[in-house]
Amino acid sequence: MTRQIRFAGRWTETIGWIIGINVAIFLLQHLFPPLTYQLALVPGRVVPFHAYTLLTYSVLHASIGHIFFNMLTLFFFAGDLDILMGRKRFLILYLGSALTGGVAAALFLHRGIPVIGASAAIYGVLVAYALYFPNTEILLWFVLPIKVWVLVAVWIGISVFYSVFSATGGGIAHIAHLGGALFAFFYIGRAWRPGGLWRDLKYRWRRRRFKVYK
């Protein structure tokens, strides 16, 4: 099996639009501060008049660092998925992960704390990438090579830990991350079809036994 190390992302029109919308909304947040409150997800006010915030929260960001790292991660991993899956299926993955993350936050987080950020959608992208390309290696901190499935498993483990054992989660809505990851697992991994999922896992495991010779 050839070794593939990921150095950069793949730009597509879909990814460009998603990044552009997020950047535009981020700028509008600073020009019109009330916009953040109107679009943010506040668990205690979702029902009955703010159900739209289950999705709109995902285009808001708290700081330049927040939006930079979310969009950088999107750029690194989403382009290949967009090409592989097609725009329609990729958007279902992205928006479905954001929505499921919003529902999880609304159900389990403190009723008065606002939730913003694209991280739930990003976690969905990461899980999907790990399912499709599990053996791809990336350079952690641009130095340490690590397989993407290992990195995603560690990040999900961290979110599980904070969701279970920390009341505040370090100021991060980890439960929303898990919601996005869960949607991607069901959507891409076909977890609702145990037989198909099991056959797919066996196929992926058997492929590891073969080497590619050039």
C-alpha cells in the first residue's frame, strides 16, 4: 500500500462558496453586532420562534482565530469529499452535520449560553474524510505524520470526555461536535444498514493486506 501524506487541500467552487459565506457573515457580525444574537443558537429560546438558529449558528464565529482554523480545516479536507461525493451529497453532509450538532446543543447545553461556530459541520467533514480515506497521513503541527483516522478518533475522544466529565466543556460546545460527527457516521458509514457497514469494514480491512508495486 502506498503512503500518502496530505500537505494541502483541494479548492472547489462549493468550498469557495462556504468559506466566502462564513467570512462575509463574520464581517457583518462586526459591522452589525445584533446580528450575532439574532443568528446564534441559544438552547432556551429555540422553540418556538428561533428554530432557524439550529442552522444559522454555524455561520457565526467568535474571533479571527475561530473562523481561521475552522475554514482552514474545511479547506484541507472538504475539497476531496466534494469531488468524490458530488456537490449535492456533500452539502447534505455539511448542512446535516451542522443541523444535528445544533439539535444536540439545544437538547443538552445550558439554556442560556449562546452557541456559534461551524465546528459541528467541520467534525462531520472530518469523520467523512476518515471513513473514505482512513490511511491518509497528515502532518500534525506541520511536523508529525499521523493517519487521519487516528487524529479524528482522538478529537472525538476529547469531545466525548468533555461532554461527559466537564460541565463547561472549556467554553467549547463539544456536544455539538459529537452531533456533527454522529450524523456523518450514519450518513457516510451507513450505520443504519449493519450488514452493509460490516461488509464495507471487512473490505477496507482486507485492502490493507495488499501492496501496490510500481
